[in-house]
Amino acid sequence: MSRAAIQLALGMYALGACGSAAAAEPSARDVDFFETRIRPVLAEKCFSCHSGRAQKLKGGLRLDSRAHTLKGGDTGPALVPGDPDHSAILRAVRWRDPEFQMPPKEKLPDEVIADFEKWVKHGAPFPDKPTLVAKPAPPWWELVPDNKLLPPAKPITEVVNHYIEAKLKSARVKPAPRAEDSTLVHRWSLDLVGRIPTAPEALQFIESKSKDKPAHAVDRLMALPGFARHLVNELDWLLMSGERSDLRSYLSPAVEETRPWDRVFRELMLARDAEAKGSSAFLRARVRDPDRMVNDVSVRFFGVNISCAQCHDHPLVPSWKQDHYFGMKSFFSRTFDFGDFVAERDYGAPVSFKTTKGESKEAKLMFLTGRTLDDPAPAEPTAEQKKNEKQMMEDLKKKKAPWPEPKFSRRAQLIEAGLRPGDEGFFARAIVNRMWAQLFGRGLVMPLDQMHGANTPSHPELLAWLARDFTAHGYDLRRLMRGLVLSEAYARTSRWGDSQRPDAALFAVAVPRALTPQQLALSLHVAAANPGAVRTPEDAARLLKSLESAAQGWAGLFERTEENFQVSVDEALLLSNSERMQRELLADAETRLLRRVMSEPDQSKAVSLAFWNVLSRAPHAAEIKAILAYLDKHGAQQAEPWRHVLWSLMTGTEFRFNH
């Protein structure tokens, strides 16, 4: 019997529709990729000849909407979603055909061509320009006055429960019941330390009779070294999206020291390695691409994707215009790459841009709120000053010394603007929404990078209260996370009856979430370890440290998914029949689970032990019966049948999701 057959025979845990790989709408991540990597290139390089605003449309081809691009021009469709090699747009930008090269004057950089290949391969998501809003409504947060919120002194958990329950009552939806203890300890462990619980950890919580055991369990997990490691993984993904960088050398001590989030933002924007080692990594990865820099800072720290305002005023938020995009870009206009350092000059020409009407305009320093900042504009340096600067640059490079700090730092002005009392809402709401999405499977505002005034949260008062509380308590991520994971909304089961599941924005039922590569890699190692090797807390600490070390090289084998769970062919094959993984995890060794279950004379107990170690729960009677029948047929004393059983548990849907 194959592994798949064993899973079918067991009737493994059903997780609803979480296994669906198809989605009618592009994910927020797909939209973000298009808006930050594709649309700006189309606007800059193609729209002058291939859009509705072109004075003379060339080749009958428009590239300013998905419909027009699919229709194509005189030579046929410009792209075939999912098939880069048969998409004319890729044929043109690759410049392999001397008769068919676009843009005609200069080939796009290789990394930009790679972005287009990735975009087409992922189905070429291309959101159409929305209809303009006739009359701008006030931002949603202006409709949620501070004095209408619950009092500041209330605990986070109580506030979350209040606002979620009120919305459910208003919608006449009865929420799913509280999850079983085995599910909760499994969920907490994955969310707080990035791995499944060990069997002793799960049983300790389940068998506890304390009324305060949820708080005790959460506090114990947050005190483990694994909490800092997992939070570093998540923040590194938030800031770098998997791109290799030195940022972890900054994040690790920052998280271990519980640095406030506003301090993290400040240090990353100042990028002074001498004061905060590794802090320049975020900007250094983007310093040669100012447009990417401004959009990534806006998205990752303020929750707003303003890339479309590079080409035109925002269609849904009339108060966001090109002035805002280029005003934000101005904060970085004097930043430059100085070898191992991110430097900033005292002077620089103003950022200029062309409006949609073709008029030239100079940008002012402007934050997302529309507030402009005074900018002392020093005179352009003389020829002699430029010569001296060039000599200084050469001298500093020889000494491997940083560029001197400017008297007026535009990036420092961005920090002050983003954290200014009254304007810090963008900053606080963005990270609160990110943390909520990380723990609940979706944000209070969706998509996560569209936190503008026209995109009202599912629970406006809740987000406003959490942002206010987060600011008032020193931007403490640990405190925020603790309050969220102890709420009733977080603790609901992910199972729903036969009726249609309610709107996910109500948070009436938990959302199953695919494990991240780091969670999956470490959880596989924890599941495969022999629980009998842990006899003392010191044993557990040593074991987990060794497992974390062993799992580090495995995370790169898996792909991280966002809203839509999709498994690549390579990953599916890896989990189906990877000899390397099975040889390492399912070895007949003293430190492995395989040896432990095979040494158990009572086969039913052996099956139960396997379930606790891998799935953090006891097996159902039907599952025990199915496995015992399989072992009886194929040899209960043989290693290979047990390997099939364990591997089926470790690669099944229940294991691969945080449910």
C-alpha cells in the first residue's frame, strides 16, 4: 500500500477547502508583485507607444490593461498566461530576435526580464484600473473617534473578544466552538516558536487542571529561545520576502533585546551599522533602485502600496496623488550606495516628474498624510567642492570608513514624519494588521498593503484600539502577540459544519494556514525525533537546539505560500519520495521515532505514540484500526511498513497546516 493509500484509509483530518490550489482572483502578493515590479516598467518603457494615452498607437497594441494585452495587436496576443516561452511580450524583451526587440533603444536589465517571466508564469495577474471615486469620503479612521473606543486600560484579549463578538452578533452568525486543547497547544507552538510541540509539551498542557493554563502555556513558549528565532524568521520575511541579505544579523539581537518596533524602523532607516550592526541591510538591498526603495518602505512599514501613483493619481483614494509618491521618493533622493555603507548627501537636485497631463513638476518632501516638510536646500556645490568631495570619497573607501552624516538627513525627516504624534497611525496600524494576519490567516484590512482611508477594515474600532494601545505601550510586539493569541477569536476551531462557511472577515472560524518553510522543516525534525530521549528540561533544550540546527538547511527546499496554497511539482515529489529526507528523518536509530515505535510491544500504543509525536493528538479508533491492518499485512516488526506509516502522517494535510 502506498503512502497516499494509507492516508485515504485513515480518513485523515479534513481541513475544508484549504487544499484548493486554484483561485479566481489574484492574491495580494501577486497584485503587489505586478504593481511594484511590472506596471512601473510598462508605464515607463511602453505606455508612450502602447496605451490609451499614446499620441500614436504603434502596432495596434495596448499594454495598459489585461484585456488589451491578451487581445494583442497586429501580430496577435501579447501574452499567454502561464507560458512565458509563447508570450510575445517575453519574446520582445528578451532581445533574442533581432527583428523583434522591445524597448527598441535599450534592452531591459536581466533582473527586470526575470520579473516579467515570473509574472507571466504566475498567470499574468493584471488588475484593471478601478473606477474613479466621484467624491472623496473621509478616511475611515476619522469616522472612529478616539473617545468612542473602549477604554485604554482594558486588556487586549478582552477588547478583541468584545469587537469580534459584536460583529458576529450583528451579522447573526454563531461562531465555531473553542478548539480542543490538543489543537490549541499545536497552534500556539507553531505560531510562537515555529514548530509543532513535542509530545511531552502537548500532554503537559492537555493534562493540566489549572484555570490559567492557556496563559501559562503561552508565557512558557514566549520564554523559549525558539520564540525569538521564529519572530526573526517572520520579520525577515516581512522586510526581505526571502531575499538573501545580512538583515538577520540586525534582527536577531533586536528581537532578543525586545527592541520596540519604532526603534527598529528608526535604525533601519538611518542605516548606521556602527550604531546598530546590520541595520543598513534593508536599504542596501534597494539602494540602487529608488522606486523599489520608496515602495518597499511604504508597504512594509506603513501598509500602503503607492506604486500606482508613480504613473497616475490613485483611482480609489483621490487624496493620494503623484505628489505623494514622488514626495515619499524625495526622502531617499540623496541616498546613495557607498560600498559597504548606505550614505546620504547634504545636497541633491529635487525629484522631478511628469504628470499624466505631460507637465513637468518638482516634488516636495511629503509624507503619506499629505503633510509637507521644510527642506533647507543648500546651494549646488562648486566645481572645487565637487573635486574635494571626490577626493574624500576615494580616501574613505581606502579606509573602509562610512560617509559623514549630512547636516540635514531626509531619511531622518521621514522617521520623524512617520512617528509624529497624530500621524503615527499609518505606522502602528500597518504592523498591528500584519501581526493579526500572521496569527489569524488574514488581516483586519485586506489586502495587507492597501491600508488607505478608502479601504475600511472588517473591524474599524478594533484596529483603531489596537493601534492606539500598541503605540501607548511602546510598540511592543511581544505584548501585542500575547494578547492576540489568548483571545477567543484565535482559539476557535477551524472545523465548520455542512453549511456554507461564513465570511472569513467575521473571524467566526479559524483559517487553516500552510506552514512556512521554516515551520515545516523544523516540525519534520521534531516529529521524527524519539520522545524517549527527553527525560529532563535540559534534555529537551539540547534536543531542540540540535533539531533547529539540523533543520536550517531544509527550509530552502520548500516554497512559502501566501493566501493561496499551492505546491510546486518539485515540492510534491520531494515529500512523496525523497530518499534523502526519509533516510535522515526515518532512520532506524536511537534518536529517531522509528526505533521507538518499533520497540513498543503493544502495537496500539505504538500507533498512539506516533500520533502524539507527529500530530499532537491521540488517534481515532478508525485510524488505529486502519494502521494495524496495514502493519499486520506488511509486517509490524519490519522497518519499511512503519516508515510508510510515519511518512504518511508527516506529509499529510493535517501536518502541513496550522489548523
